[in-house]
Amino acid sequence: MKNKRLISRKGIKRVFLGFRNQSISRKIIITFVISCIIIASTVFFMANIVTNTMQTIGGSYQSNADLDRFLTQLSGMEAAMEMYIQYRTFESVDRYYHYLAIVETTMETLSSSPSEIPALQREYNIRQLSENFCTYSGLAVAARRANNSANLEDYYNITLQCYSFLTEEIMNLNMLYFKTNAENYEKNRELTQTLTSLALILMSILFVTAVMFLYSSIKQITAPLKNISDVAQRVADRDFDVPLFNSNTKDEIGNICRAFDSMIISIRAYIDTIWDKAMKENELREKELELRALYTDAHLKALQDQIKPHFLFNTLNTGAGLAMVEGADKTCLFLEQVAEFLRYIIQHPGRDATIGDELKMVDNYIYIMKVRFNNRYDFVKRIDETTLTHRMPNMILQPLIDNCIRHGLKDITEGGRIVIEVRKELENIIIEISDNGVGFSEDVKHKILDAVENGGNVVVNPDDINRGEHISTGLVNVIARLNYYFNRNDVFSILPNPEGKGTLFCMKIPNV
């Protein structure tokens, strides 16, 4: 029982919250519809009571009316029989059989068995007398049609006796029904008065309920508006220390309350910000001179730092010139290639370059590596010349080749091979750099890709270093910059070398 009450309370609360969250237009419509339903139910209930009362009162004397109608049918049947016996006309016999059919149908509604109830017992007697009346009247009519005078008189006399007994019994039953119906009428009249009083009380209750429901609904709609008006007036008077509405309803008023709360919070935060700024302005003014001095020092230091790579670049050119004067052609060429490598770095401080510029820098780097490793590795280039003008992030190809030399081919003393291929496809320019070295383990590959997803942060496990594994920070930087430059995550792939053992670095640059 307690659980049922709890469930009913939760249901009522859920309905109430659902009504609160409706829009104002829906609230008005729902209120109007429910009020109309209450009023219509009241009218229907009253009409039903009146209809039932009229039917009850009208049906109080229905049994008397039925007996009077049956008596009229018997009288018509008896008169038609007498007319036929006297005048023997077709109209009279047709009329007789017409009434006979009606009387027989009416007899079927009467009680067919004896009963201890007086009214039902009299109905049974009337039915038996009616059957005898119909039987002997039929025999009398048949004797008249056959001109059998001897039997006609006997049947006619018996028929009249049956009719006399029958009418007397009907009158007695009619009087019995009249007394019973009079008592029922009085009871029904008292019951009708009681029902009418109850109906009026119920109608009053329903009317008051409808009025209270309308008042509650209208108050629920207008009360928040009054609160909003009061708070808005205080805010207009520059009083921002007002309570927040903290409304949870989802109607228009709830939206206004939440917007008003956000406005008040924003104004308070803005005032606090202005106050904080005012407090910090003096500190900023005091530090302004110090910042200017630091800026001047930093500017001078930056100018000095710019001198260092130019000084190194000029020194290499001077060394190359000196080697040429002394006849050391290979040393001169080596220094020139190193100078070109540095020039590329100095001249491309930005974020991108053309594929042709990257390949020139790769040529310089390959020459330096050949001198360093004494042609230990074979470099193969397959370049589509139509792709050289497309742009890509700078310093991408050199770290990949460096990765192949330092990690893929580090244990190979001869037969090392690095292939650089650039070709154009339908939607992309494909750049592939492959080696025939030791390749990448799946674990290292996943660590590199995870490092790219973590923003380039490489986490190195000492056990990986002891096992000879590596995670190249330069490779992570290359992948991250490619993804950032093209705003895609499918630009770079690390695959097994399809020509045999080793690794294949594949870049898909959009052909735009």
C-alpha cells in the first residue's frame, strides 16, 4: 500500500514537472482543453442523470400500458370473431387472424411457468387463458366456416367464458401492477431528488476544480514574470547583488531566467575583471620600463645570433676557396655541398618549400653522406619532373633519409640501398623513400604513431634502448608537421618494403 502511494506521488510529480517544462502557448492550450473537458464532463454527467431519471419515471407504469395494449388486442380479436360469426364476411375473418397473430406474439412475453410471485403467477394464468381463448375462438371460426351449427354454439360460449375470465384476470394483474408501480414511482422520485442533489454538488465541485486549475495555471505562468520584473528593476537601479533565479524549467520563461542569470554573472565577472585590471595597471606601469630594457637586450641578442650561422656559412665558403687554391678539389666540393646545405636551412626559415628545393637539399645531404661513409650505400632516384613545383613542409625528406641511414642501415657495411621515388597519381603526389635495412617492428611503429597523437611527445623506455630498438624524435616531428600542414591524418604511412626486407616511408601529398 505504501509503495502504491509512493508510485502515485511520483507519477503526479512527473506530470507536474512535464507541465512546467511546456512552452507558454502549450500551457495555455492544455489549461483550456482540460477546463473544457471538466465542463463537458459535468454537462454530460448531468444530462445522463436527467435521461436516466426520465427513463426510470417513464418506465414505472410501462407494465400497465403493456397490459392495456394486450387487453385492446384481445377485445379486437373477440369483436372480429363475433362479426364473422354473425355476418361471415371476408374482412371480419381477415381481421380476426390479424389480431390472432398479434395476441400470440404478445403471449410469448408472459411468464410460461407457475411462480410463487403473485404477479408472475397471474401472468402465467393470463397466458393459459389466452391460449384457451385463441384455441376455442379458432374452433368457433372454423365451425362457422363449415356451417356446423351444433359445434359453433358450444365453441362460441366457451370462447366468451374464456374472454370473460381473461379480461377479469388482466384487470386484477393491472391493478396489482398499478400498486407496485405507484410504490416504485415514489421510490424513483426520491432517488431522483437524491441524484439531482448529488449531481448539483458534484457539478459545483467540478466547477470549483476548474476555476482553481485555471487560477493555478495562470499564476504559474505570471508569477515568474513578476519576479523577473522586480529583479530587472533592481538591475536598472545598478543593484547587481540580486539573487539568481536558478530556473530548471524548459519553457520561454525558464529560458529568460537562465539568460538573465547569465547576464548577471557576466556583469559581475566584468566588474571583477575591471577591478582586477585597475589593480594591475600600476604594476604594469612599473614593469613597463623593465620590459623595454629587456626587449632592447633581446633584440641585440637576436641580431648577434643571426651573425653566427652567417659567420659559419662564410667560413665554409672561405675554406672551399682555400681548398680550391691548394688544389684539394674533393675537399672544396665537400665544403661547397655543406655550405649549400646550410644555405637551404638559412634561406627557408619558414614552414614550406617546393619538392624541387627539398630534392636539391637531399642531393647535398647524400653527397655529404657518401663522403662520410665512403660510398657504403647506393642512392637511387626516380623523379617525375612535373611534380617539382608543388609545395610541402620543408626539412621533410632529409630526416627520413637520415633515419634510413642511422637506424635501418646502421649494421650494413655494404649493399645498402636507399630509393627515392616521386610520382604523380590522380589525386595525390606520392613520395616514397625505402631502404633494405632491418625494418620497423610493429611495437616501435605503434609507439611512433602514439607519439604523433600525443602532440609529438616521445616516451622512451630504457629497455627498448637496451634491445637496440629506437623511437626517432625526427620521424615523429616529420609526421606531425605533415598532418598539421595538410590538415589530414592519412598523409604519412610506415610500410614494409615491397621489394624485400626493410622499410618504406610513403607520403600522399594532395595534388592541388
